[in-house]
Amino acid sequence: MITEEIKVIGFDADDTLWVNEPYYKEAETAFIRLVSAYGVERDAAAVLYETEMANLELYGYGIKAFMLSLVECAIRLTKGTVTSDTIAKILGIGKEMLQRPIELLEDVKPVLEKLSPRYRLIVATKGDLLDQERKMTRSGITAYFHHIEVMSDKKKKNYMQLLHHLDIIPREFLMIGNSMKSDILPPLKLGAYAIHVPYHTTWAHEEVDEEPGAERFHRVEKLKDILKLIPPVSVR
Ligand SMILES: [Mg+2]
């Protein structure tokens, strides 16, 4: 059980509050279709992943970084023969992703409605600042949150900074998200609480084998089940 020490609850955004990874998978499929017209011999998905990983440190996360990797990958896969017309189509895939309507996941609104009067809720997400802010505005759930924290990464040190800004100690923080690697393991290592809400699709980069043994760790099947784990009255 999660104790009544909790003051702030952090929610991951992508694939926790709204659909995200399936859009990347769709974009990848459209990209592979475009480059396969060039008679590409290599495994396009593998080369794309390799390109994204190589660019991660320079570009960070998000759709714009993904678009640059798509273009670079197209050049590599076609050995430089990719046409400007195809490049324009690749950019179009990314622009379409940036403009997609927000699809909230099941139970998001009722859960936030229950928790927001009792706890300080924040969104803690990676990705591109402009894109995440735009998604937040379009989502219609901004009012439930104290603020949105767009983090350059979600490692232990990033969470330490976050808790410092929030002026709370780890045991006063609960993080909820779909990625064990980004949302669950780092906060647990700091001494915070974490609830894993798995999503059916996970980006390879977010996959880990580690299974935490900490008492502060929980896993639920559906987002609404988190309400059973969180004390009804907070001390905030
Ligand atoms: Mg996520």
C-alpha cells in the first residue's frame, strides 16, 4: 500500500495519458513503404532504430528528432539516391504526427477527477517541449494538473532535480507510467513510490528486464486500479 506521505503524483504522458507509440509504429510502416520502392536490401526498421539511437544524445526525444532520423535513415538506406519528392513525403509523415488529435486513454478523466482535489498532480514527460505543451493544451485535461514538466531524459538524476524543484523528499512522490525504464525504476531507486500501468506497445528503447522488488512498487492492469492503491486523504 502507498502511504499517506504522498504529496505529489507524477503522471507520464505518452501511452499513460494518451496514445503515442502506435502512431510511431504507423509512421515507421509508412516510411518503410516509401524507401522499399528503392529496392533497399537492409532491414529498414533495424537501420532506423540504429539511427535513432545514434542521434538520441544530440537530438533528444520527440517527433522532430524522429523526423530528422527518418531523413538520415532514408539517405543511408538508398545510398544517397533518395529523391527530394520522397524526402518531402517523409517530412509529411512527421508533420501529420505533430497534428494528430489527442486520443486519451481509458479512465484518464475520471481518475484525474478523483485525485486532483486531494493531491498535487503533475505531468512528467520526455519529448519536445513545444509538441508536449501542444498535446497538453489539446488534451482537455490541463486543469487537473499543477504543471507539466518536460524533461530532457528520465534518469535518476532528472528525477532528483524534479523533486528538488518540487521541494519534496522521495517518499512524498509517486510516479505513474507505462515505461519501467523511464517512469518506474529511476523513481524507485531514489526512494519514491511507483505504479506501472503497462501499455500494449512499447518502444524497444524503453524495454528492460529488471523487475523491482521494492515494497514501494506496484503494477496495475488498468489506470483506474491505481485508485485502490492511493490513500483517499492526502496530507498536502
Ligand atoms: Mg510513456
